[in-house]
Amino acid sequence: MFFCPGCVLCLRKIVSAVVRPTPTGVELNVRLIPRSRKTEISGVRDNALLVRVAAPPVAGAANDALIELMAATCRVPRRAIRLVGGESSRHKRLAIDGVTPDQIHAAIVK
């Protein structure tokens, strides 16, 4: 399922399925697709944010590209983002400190 900017139903899907509040910020479920043509957030699929990165899954390059994209999208420093699960899997969990779920949603749908 892909999201449409401004669609209330899609925003609710993102809220409930992808973003979970934590004491320090939020945690995101991500489905990463390496070696894509573009580095972008593509939508929501299977309760995860679908992210495509151009980097290959070699020596952590795809994970670094994911963190770089999320830092730029959410306007937080790279050090505020941690990979807490799925280091060598396409299904990943990211922790982003110092933000709220509403800030994440606003950044993603821009």
C-alpha cells in the first residue's frame, strides 16, 4: 500500500503501523530495498515504511544510506538515528531520538 500526501486514512496507517513512540523519541519499522534507481521513501507496505536506496547491501552501505535519508527527511542529526534491529535484513527497526510521531509523519508526507 502506498500513501498519498494529505490523505487522512494513509496518515492513520502510518501512525499505527509504522511509528511507535518511545521514551526518547520514536521507533520505525522499515522495509529497505537496496540497489534502487533512486534513494527515496516510497510508501507503506506490510506495516513498514518502504524505503529504496541506490546503495548496494555491501559493508553497511545501504544502512548508511537509509540513516542519511531519514536524517535529512526528519531534519535530525545522523547521531540521533540508531539501527536497533535488522542490520543484515531488509526488515529494519530504526530509533530516532528527540522527535514525536507527529513530526515524523509531517516529514514523511512532504
